[in-house]
Amino acid sequence: MTLFRPDFSMISTQTVTLPQKQSFLPIFSGTFDPNIPEEGPSAPPPGWLDDIHGYQGLKGGDDDNPLYPPPPAYNPQPEQNRSTSVPDVRVPSVSEDVARDALLKFVESKWNYSSKPARNLTFKDLQPITVYRYRLETYTETRASAWQFEPYNGQTVDGPQYGMSPAPWDIPVSLPQRYTDKVEKIRVPHSSFVKVCHKCKGCGRTRCTACFGRGQKRCTFCHGRGRIRNKHCTSCHGRGRKRCLSCHSHGYKTCSVCLGSQNLLHFIQLTVTWKNNVSEFIPDRQPDFPDRKFEKVSGDAFFVDESLLVYPIQGFPDQEICEVSTKLINEHLERFTATSRILQQRQSIELVPLTHAYYTYSGKDYSFFVYGLENKVFTSKYPSACSIL
């Protein structure tokens, strides 16, 4: 009987990659597969992508995300010589009890302040100060687009063969609640197509850049000699080369762009951004009080005007508020109509409480400010800074 004897001399010395048994792979002989390409660009090169009607000029780079100004009919036009009137308002006042309670609460938040002066001080005068805060809000919608891609694994391709892609401002979206910021990303209909992956050129994998596709790297301990001071290198066991840890000795890596699928589905992604653009103004008329303190407190909004477009305030007792209203409204119209669609505007005037409280303690004069509806306190000097209560 004739026995079958395999001819092992015909078996290549290079190891075949077995994904499920990578830990048993021996070290490669230092050759590499020339069919596995080097890494290409992470973004499609110029001219790689097709032109889509209405979106011509998109290049597909990381910085290619052009804004699309809305058609003129989408933005309202302001009426000429139109203004808005404001009702009269009464300046609020703070009582001594309210001022003392506010100071006590402020002192409690300071570990090195004694509450004794706040309890025993004597008020000399409480001076209410008229502080108006003007706020203009312009709620806008902006649209921009950019090429995107994902690994193609047989999913549906909504390409130009199904029709022409709608223009950026013709794509329907659901409006969020007014004056809330939101970003929504939408795949443009009929803009998809499949192309070979530009990074791996359709191979599904790329040559390892750490070992140049050889599966091995020169030993850094013996510099590839295999010996250190006439002794075998214990790091590479005398081979002079070590297993490449970056690619697990394969000599290649799965393509990081197509994830091994070899093809990419390209499409145009529309980014719709809703943003509430806010401008505020408070006249600086109290040099002893820092205006930045007003940013964290609320006031009484005695006037609120909301419409598709608002108009400058006229006839208000504080002329500076009227001037700022005109200035900011014109700035918002000029800035936002160039690139965005104005959906709504709102202007308001708040009366922010501010009282300058003067008092004496131990024969010396002091003062502090009570501000905002929250009755916050600001003082640059306090009678006692000790921790003994």
C-alpha cells in the first residue's frame, strides 16, 4: 500500500494571516506584500467626488463647509421710518429690612466676615438708582453643507438616478422651539454614490507605517545586531528584529476609513443651525459698582416687543437706550441677513434694581449695593474681616 507523504518543501516560509489565531503567528522573514498599498489621504483628493446640481464646488476637504445665504424672499424687509414706543416705569425702592437681610445673607457666604456689623449698623440713607438693561434677540436659521462618507456595506444608495437634489433651502425641516439653540444634520436626497475607498485604493487594508509592511522592526536594544557585548540580545533573542506590535506582525492594518469594506458611500450632509443671537446693553453710570455683576441677576422686564422684525425704540426717557436700540437692530439686520434667515426678533427693557445703602458702624461711614431681583450684595469695604461671630 502506498502512503501519502506531503512535500513540505513547497510550503512558503511566510505565514498566512489567520485573524482568529494571531497570537500563534511566528515572526515574519522581513518581506512584505507589494499588493497592499500605502496609506492614502484621509479625505478624498480634488476631483474625486462628483458634482451634484445645486451643490457645485464642494471639494470634500475638512474645511469645506460653505454657508448658503437664503434666497431674498426668505428674509423680511424692514419698514422705513417705523418705531416703537415704551410705557412709563416706576423706579423700585428697597426698605431697610430688605437691605439688612441681604447684607446678612452676603456676610454668611464669607467665612472671614463677622455678622455683628450687619446686625448692629445704622442706616443713613438708601438711594435707589435707575438701571435699565436693553436686550435684543434675533433668532436665526443657517444652512451649510459638506461631503461626508461612510463604509459601504450594501446599504441603499439614494443617488441622482432617483431625481435632482433639492436646493439647500428647499429641504423641509421641523422648527425647534423659538429662541432655543439647536443643530440638525440631514442627508441631502439623491446626492449619494459609491466609490472605491481613496485611502486603501479598494484593498480594504493599508501597509503598516511602523514596520513598512514587513511585520518586523529592528530591535532597539541591540540596534539589529542580535548581540550586546558579545552576548545574545535578550530582547530579540539574537534575531536582531522584533515582532511589530502596531500591526501584530501582519505587515498591514485594516483601513481606518472604509473599515475593510473597500468601498465608501459618499453623500452631501446639510447642517441646519438655529441660534438665538443676543446683544445686551446697560449704561455705565455708577463708577463704584462693577457692571459685570448685572450679568448674573435678573430684572423686571416691563417692556417686551416681539415680532418677525422689531423696530427702534423712540420716546423713552433714557435717550441712550433709544440710541442703542437703533444701533443694535441695524447691526443685527446687516450681520444676519447676509448668511442666515431671520425667524423672529425680540427686544426688551428690564429695570434692574440697584440701591446704594449708606450706613455707620462704630463711628465710621460705610456703604454697600443691593442689586437684582435676587437682592445680591456688593461691597468694596466691610467693617470687620474677622471670623469671630
